[in-house]
Amino acid sequence: MQPASTCTIDALDTRELVVTTEEAIRRGRMEDPGTRDPMGLLCGLGLLVQGD
């Protein structure tokens, strides 16, 4: 897997990220991460890579 170094959070559908997270919780596929903040969700999923 390669990071999308030119992609920013502005390019993401953050509403869909939250909706998908809530659906995964409802279906028992993930535990509630305790946040609905898109940056927090991405960090918790290990999907956020920040440059130095």
C-alpha cells in the first residue's frame, strides 16, 4: 500500500467517512472509536500519514 501524498482531507467525503463508521459500529464490525471527527477517525484507522 502506498500513501496518497498529494491527497488532503479536503479531497475526502468526510460525511461518508462518518456514516460508514456509524454503520460499521451498528453492524458490529468495529468498536465505537469514541469520536466522529474525521481526522480522529483516520488516525484511529491508521490511514492518516502526516509529513515531517
